[in-house]
Amino acid sequence: ATGSWTTGCRSTANCTSRKYTDQQISALALDPCGVPGFLTFNIGQANIYGASFDVVAKPTRLDTLRFGVEYSHGSYDDFRLTQLGPGAYAPANGSRCSVAPSGGGLFTADCDGQPLIRLPQWSGNGGYEHLIPLGSSYQIALRASFVFASSRWMDIGYLPNGQVKSYLKEDADLSFNADRWSVALWGRNLSNEAVYSSGGSISNSKAPNGYFYYSDNIDPPRTYGIRASIRF
């Protein structure tokens, strides 16, 4: 159903498949002159396919429900890099990639078939909004929402400590709205979930499980605030 309605439901579903070429990554590798360094370069090719589903339901004029979910599968079809020494890809470090000597003290890491970094297999979001009219000029809005994602790999080393867990993060806000101004109380990440956005291994230090520690960027913890706005 499309357009405006008092009660109703609207949904969309999509399926996609595509080749992803020349993704840029940064890693310890050799430049064209054979000098080792932390370089940015292109991965040959990756294959990605998936599907998404979104629904918006309006059981009453004052209530709105939203939910969306996405399935994604991505793997590298052509991903090899050459390093001076096996580095993080050494079998003793637990990498999912394979490594083999290529002559002159160099080693080639073969990561074909490994999943795309930072790509969860499942992700989605949802929310609920309820409006409370107060006469013709004022309104209270109650909103709650969430986002979630399954586990994913954080960098191209594919080391045991580089796979982060799934997460569910919730937000909420309560707002008082007038014709030209509004005031809101809001809360973010209410369950205080640790959500990692990117990271990499610390190759000179090992964790108690025998594999490299990871240094990760993390999203903000539980946060509260007040927001006010006025329209001119």
C-alpha cells in the first residue's frame, strides 16, 4: 500500500548480487619497488549477494511500527598480497589465510574465499513511535528504536581475536513538540553495548589465548541528553 492511510502496512523486498572490484585496503605489503611498508592498495575482486526486507505498519493514526532486516554474503575471489616474512599470516598466529614463501625472503598470503571485512551476515533495525496530541498545537512523541548486526571480521589479517561478536543497540527519546519549537529527552545505546567499528592486530603483543591482541575503535557507550530546537 502507498500514499497516506489511517491504518495499513507497507513492505518492500529486494535481492541483489554484484561483483566488487578494486576495494581499497591498508596493510603491511611491498610497494612496486619492493620496499616494505604500510600501504594502501586494491584487492582484485569480491563477490557480494544478499536480500533485504522492510516493513512499515500503522495500526492506528497515532502509532507507527518499522522493521528492516538484511542478509549479506560477501567473499574475496582474488585477494593475495606479498610481504617480507609471513607476519600476521603465519600459521602459528591463527590466520584463516594461507601463506607460502615466494622467494627472496618474501611470502605471499592467499585470502581467496575469506569473507569481506566489516560485513555482517545479518543486520537490521526497527522502531516504534506513539503520538499523543495535546489540543491542536502541541504533541508528545514517544519513540524507541534498535539496530543489530551479527559477528564480522575487523581486518584482513583474519586472526582469531579479529572477529567481533554480534550486537543489539537500543535508543529512545521523549519529545514535546509545538508549532515552532520542541524539547526532547533522549538516550542512546541504552544497554551500554560495546560496538566495535574497526580495528587491527597489535603484532608485538599476544593475548592470554596465544593470539595477537586487537586495538579496536568503539562506538559511544550509554549516553543521555536534552535537545531543544526552534524554527524561524
